[in-house]
Amino acid sequence: MEELLKRLIQAESTCRAGELDTARIIAEFLSGMGVENSVDIWEQNRANVTARIGSGGSRRPILFASHLDVVGPGEGRWSYPAFGGEERCGRVYGRGAADMKGGITALLGAIKSVLEDGLELQGDIIFVATAGEETDSCGMLRFADGWEGESPAGIIITEPTNFEVVTAHRGMLWVEVTTLGRTAHGSMPQLGVNAITSMRRFLNRLERYEFGGDRHPRLGGCSMSVNTISGGKAVNVVPDRCRARVDMRTLPGLSHEGILEDFREMFVELGRDNADFQADLEILRSVDALETDTESEFVREVLRVVGASETCAVGFTTDGPHLAGLGAPIVVFGPGDGNLCHKPDEYIEIADLERGAEYYRRIIEAFLC
Ligand SMILES: [Zn+2]
């Protein structure tokens, strides 16, 4: 199994390189097992790979959803090459080892063992691995858009949870606010409208913004952080544009549309106080929060087959909420330590790949055999 993982890591699926090479390795692996699959390609190197292991049975399918892309190696020093896929002391190192090529490998291992042992499936296994989870979820949105057919009995997102059964995470709303002004010579600022001054007004107002709603027992509160700002071209020119990017993390039940409406309302308010104030709002990314009913039959059964006593919540966000339209309970579950993600020396224990394959197989057996 680790040989497949090494190849997947070596097929550097960063934003720059795209996911196509990784998708092709998976497609080849699936074809090698006699599983029909399809690679959906766009923009030359972006790709999703999907497969359906048919059964002819009448049970509803189980969907396993993964992402193909990885973040870049980052600034920190790696002890082993980030895209080498080197094996050391029972671990495979490299970008994506945990997040989440390890999960994909374990799942493919489970599918392989199910096929080799000739298990008689009573419902289909649907496999999808998508592009762009780390940036804009383009692959998952594309997959969800094209979805047709009956709702799965359940959806497993194969992110690294260290085998914890995760049913909740916060949502993510990233926006860019641009304040607009009018340029003028720096010696005569009264002839222009300074966009940085407008941004200061907006940021002051934002300090007092409240999301509303109660704290969540497991997820805590919402959060907001202004993480980039840029504006101005020269010291002697009044700037006509200033941009700030805001990262918000939201709780289940909170409407992102409502927050955007609040932002627009703040613009109007500031415009009333100052006729020169003008601003635009752009949504960079919006992923809802996840909260699956922990009492649902699917969740109870997953807990039982993997031998866990309770579900938990995590700090990171997944593509899971984009699958809400499929009408199935969603659980995040996979091998690997989430704390290693996006850092130098990311790795996965080979023993965890095997354990992951065993758990995914048990899930398949529980629902489809
Ligand atoms: Zn991930």
C-alpha cells in the first residue's frame, strides 16, 4: 500500500501543478482492479476522479469523498524532500502523506481487499477524489453540481482525524473588502478621497461587529480576523483603492448570506456618516459549517464498527458541507494526525494506512454486505 502512497506524493498536486497526474495514478490503480472510473479534466491540469463499484444490490450507496490537492511545501525546512515520498522507520514522509493522500491510499486498499475477497455487495461504493479543496473547492462543487441519483446512505470524508469520528466543524467565509476613493496629489489631499482613510473607518466599525447567536457546546464561538491589507502606490499620491481580506469562521445555523448583508449594511451606515465612503464586497470562499446528527443510524453504526465511543468536532474545515445537497449524513474519518498537516515533515505511519484500510472495509461491510 505504501508504494501507491509514495507515487501519489511524488505526483505533486499543488495548486501550481494541478491534480491531473495524481488523478491518473488513481485511475490506473482502479483500472488495474477492473474498476471502471472516469477522470474529469478542466483547465489543462485540474481533475476529479470518480468510480462506482457496482453491486446490482438494492441498498443505498456509500460515498467516500477525498481531495487530490495538497498545499505547497511552505517556508520551513524539511528533513526529507517534500515530494519525495521517502520511507523512514515505518513512516512515509511528504506533502499530502496525512492530508490526505494517506486516506485515499487506505480507502483504495480497502476497495482492493473487498474486490479480491469477492465480497458480495448489496449496494454500490462510490469513490470521488476532487481538486482544489485547499483553495476554492472547485472540484467538489463541480462533483456536487453533476450529482444525480438517489441519496447515499452516508458520506465519509477521508480527512486525517486520527481515527476519530468527526461530525462537526465550523464554516469558513473569506471576503475581500475594497474601499474606493479618488486619487489626488499628496500635497493636496483635500482634492481626493483617501481609500485608506475609508478602510480605517470600516475596520473601526468592524471591531464592533457581532455575529449573534449562541456559542456552540463543542465548536465554541465564531471568529473573525483581518489577515491582509494593501493600498496606495506612492508616498505622494492619495490612494484610490485599499483592499483587506477577512477570514471568518462560523457556527452551524449561521447564514453566510446574512453576514454579507451585515457587511453591506455597515457600508451604507458609513456612507451616511461620510458621503465619500464607498466600498465593494467580494466573496472569496464560502463553506458552511458541518453538523451531522450524532444520533443518526449512520453515525451510530460508524462508531460501532470502528470501536469509538463518541463523536467529536475539529478546528479545520472540509469540503463535506458542499455535499449537503446529496441529503446524506456526513462523517469525517481517516488515518493520520491532523496536527501534521500543512507543516514540514508531514508523514503518516504505515501501520495507520493498514488500520485505515481495515476500518474503511468494515464500514463497507457494515452498510453494503
Ligand atoms: Zn485535507
